Amino acid sequence: MNRESLSPAARRALAGLALSMLLPSLDTSIANAGLPTLAAAFAATFAQAQWIVLAYLLTITTLIVSVGRLGDLLGRRRLLLTGIGIFSVASLLCGLAPDLWWLIGARAVQGLGAAIMLALTMALVNDVVPKTRVGSAMGLLGTMSAVGTTLGPSLGGLLIAHVGWPSIFLLNVPLGLLNGWLVYRYLPVDRPLNQPVAFDPLGTLLLAATLAAYALAMTLKSFSGPLLLVSLLGAVCFVQAERRARSPLIRMALFADSGVGRGVALTFLVTTVMMTTLIVGPFYLGRGLGLSSTSVGLALSVGPLMAALAGVPSGGLVDRFGDRRVVFGALLMMTSACALLALLPMGFGLAGYLSSIILLTTGYALFQAGNNTGLMTGVSAQQRGVVSALLGLARNLGLVTGVAAMGAVFTLATGEPTEASARVVGSGLHVTFGVATALLFAALVLRQASVKKRERACPR
């Protein structure tokens, strides 16, 4: 297959999109390492300080689909520029926060900008690169997403230790200015709309309430039961409202006709499992193996490094072999890696852990490139914003669910992880990644069943 080369302007436009994916992904986890410092700085309890993270995640989760749809209606480039501006200004406000509640409020505003950036970035790839290079571009964006999320804790800890806590937020200001300039200067201008703008306020409200209830259920344990019930009822009401709406926020036929439902479900399951490495890894490396803080940080950097190295080559494989083969191979690789993570460290210690992590993150890079390319090239241009947002939503829900559900599995297996012995922590690693293996095997079965169903419906 002949692959068209990218012009210098296209390369810079793609760099702008890469930054639009990296910055909000980085801020998903960069504040985690600073929670003890922030709690001490503002004389707050740890439970209060957790809202610095929760306000950001909840805002993204609640609004990402709605802003993706707005991008389809109003123009993705202009809305992306607005999102970058909101994110950058809010980051400045976070760094200048005089008290905890100011910081929490600024983080919520930052989450709005991040929702816009995450929702629209992938939808704009087709406007920047030729079709033969879409896989490589998606691989790059998948790399930025993975590196941002996994690098956040170690980078945040380094900045807080040597510069101070405001630096983890102020870092976004110059990078945001660069991001905005690249997008403004090199991204193609939005085409004028040939149809009247129509929005779905009822669907937007129902979806926001449903997602907020689910995200809170995953984070507020004492209210999880009632909140899960509210989210379930909200989901039922949302589906009914969308079926009747003249201009629905999400067209239900989208899930049946183009494999969007499968791709979103796979993203949710895979991201839930990837979050497990950020939960279990630090405890196993520190308490299970007795490594120093510096050694733990170096070991944790192996995953982001592999994601960075594998992202663009993974996209090249998608361009060459097609998204279906790559997604299948990626899920098979990740399932095997999780099984090895449950077994190898028990006999081979750090070497067993790192070799399994390398296999897992390489598979994740392949999955991101293949799954995202398949979805974004399989829908109409008018639906790319909302589909990109659905992928971002699935990823964010996976992160939230991974923290809650897989964290609960690890806690059940170890008792209290911060007080468990090395042997108990190792046993907890075995149990937790055993569950993760089962989740990825379910994803593999779902993928195969869905593909076979589509092949029967549309035989070649």
C-alpha cells in the first residue's frame, strides 16, 4: 500500500492534536501524587483533598458526549480552540488557588476544557492526514493518551518535590498556549454548516445526570447502591428519550450499524484493566519487592516508555493489515500479558513483572490504534465528534471503574494494602490480575462474537 507523506503543515497540525490529547490525559492523574501535599497545604482532610481529582474526572465524564455533539454542530476546530483556552486559563487559576474550594472549582472548569479536547481530537484526524495515514495518526494519539495518564503520578511527584505543588497545574499554561497556536495556525478552518443547528437538551440533561450518578457511585462508597440505581434508571430514560428525539444527542442506530457499541465496550473493559497497573503496581513494587521510591518510579516508567515507543508503529500496522486483525492480536496479547502478570512475578519477581508489563502496554498501544481507527473511519463525518466523545467517555468511565472495582478486588485480597506483608501483597497481585485476565478474555469473546455477527449480516 502506498502511503502518502505528510506535509510540514499537516505534521504541525498533528502535533497540535497530539498536545490536545496529552494535556488533559496528563491532568487525569498528575494531581494524584500531590494529594498528601495539597491536603497539608490547605489544612484539609484526605477525603476533602480527593475532590481535587474527583471534580476533574466528574466534569469530563458528565460533559464529554455533549461537547462532542456540539462540535459536530458548531464546528470542531473552533470548539477545540475554546476548550484549549478554558483548560489553560483554568490551569492558571488552579496554580494560583488561595484555598481548597477555589482549587476544586478551578479543577471542575479545567475538566470542562479537558472534555472538549478529549471529545474532539480524534474526530479531527481525518481532516489533517490522508486516509492511508489515519492508523499511524491514531497510534500517535493513543500513545499520547496512555503516556499522559501513566506518566502523571511520577511527573507530579517530581515537580512537587523540586518546584512545589502549583507547578503541576502551571505547567499547562505555556503548553496550552503552544497547543492553541498550533491548532489555530495549522488545522483546517471549519466548513460552514449547510443545515440548521439542532440540539437535544433533554437527552443532554439525562445523560449528564446518569453519568454523574455512576461516577459518584464509583467514588462515594456509602451511597453507591442508591446512586447506581439512579444511574440505571437514568440510562433507561435516556435511551427512551433518544428514540423519540427529532435531533438526538446520540442516535441509537449508530451502535447497531457501525460497530460503535462494540468499540466503546472494548475501550471500557481495556481501560479498566490498564488502570489496575496504576493501582496494584506501586504497592507490589514498594511493599511486595521492597524497592526504594526511586526504583519504584523507574519501574513504573517502563509502561509509559513502551506505550510511547509502540504507538506510532502500531498505527503503521493498522494501515498495513487493517484494524480488525490488529484489534484481535492486541486483545490476545493483553489477555496473555495479564495472565503472566498473575503468575510470573510470584516466581521471577521484578523481571517477571516488567516483562509482563512490557507485553501488556505494547498490546494496549496496538488496541488503541486499531480500535480508534476502525471506529473513526467507519462513521460519517457528521457523527465523528460524538463517536470520538463516546470513546473518551468509555476511557474515562474505565479509569473511574478501574480505581473503584479493581481497587476493591486488591483490597479484598490483601486486607489493608498499606499494612500488608510482602507475601500478602504478592498474593493480591495474583488475584487482581487473575480478575483482569477474565475481563480481557470477555473482551476478546465480545469482539469475536460481534465481528462474526457483522460478517454474517454483510458477507464479502
